[in-house]
Amino acid sequence: MVSLENLAGERLTLLFSEVSLPRLDVLKVENRLLDGSLHIQTMGYPLTTIKATAVTTEELARNIDQKQSIQEEFFFVKHGERFKGLIREPITWAKIGRYTGKDTKFSGELEFVILETS
């Protein structure tokens, strides 16, 4: 089971259609030296991120957007493992299928930055 939860433990997604493996995202500066060799400088420590495609309702999508806009932390739960972190960028939501009214579902891709694992 994979879900996105607020810090109170309330589920904010119905499901995730795609979830990547955690990856290290590091800021690198590449420079070519006078002798033609390459020098790569790493800035700080790498961030661990997960990319995923969430499916949710309009109400929950608005809730996620509001919390993301003020950089509130979330829990990303993946097969019993809980990751505390932030959603890096605002999510662009797209309506799915022919659902209407309260049954309308939305899909959006997010990048989750892991701050701590519990």
C-alpha cells in the first residue's frame, strides 16, 4: 500500500499509479580545466527523492496544494515504511476519465523529498 498522509495520519490520496525507487539528487558543478580534464564538485549532501503519480479527489488535491504551498511536511507511506518530507514543486493536476461531481478523480506527478525515515 502506498499513500500520502498529513502529519495527523489522514490519507490524502486514493492510490499511486506509479512510484519510483528512492534516488539521490545531488547538486554538481562541472568544470573543464585548462589541460582538458574534467573536475566535478559536489555541493552539500545529496537529497533522497521519490517520484510518484498520485490519484485523488478534487477536495484532497486542493488540500495537498494548500499544504505544499506553505511547505508543510507530509508522510509518504510505502509498503509499511514511512518517510517524512516535502513535496518539492506544485503539482499539476489532470482530470481522469469521465468522472463527474463528487466522483471526479485527478492525477498528478509529484517529487517527494525525504527528510527522515521512520
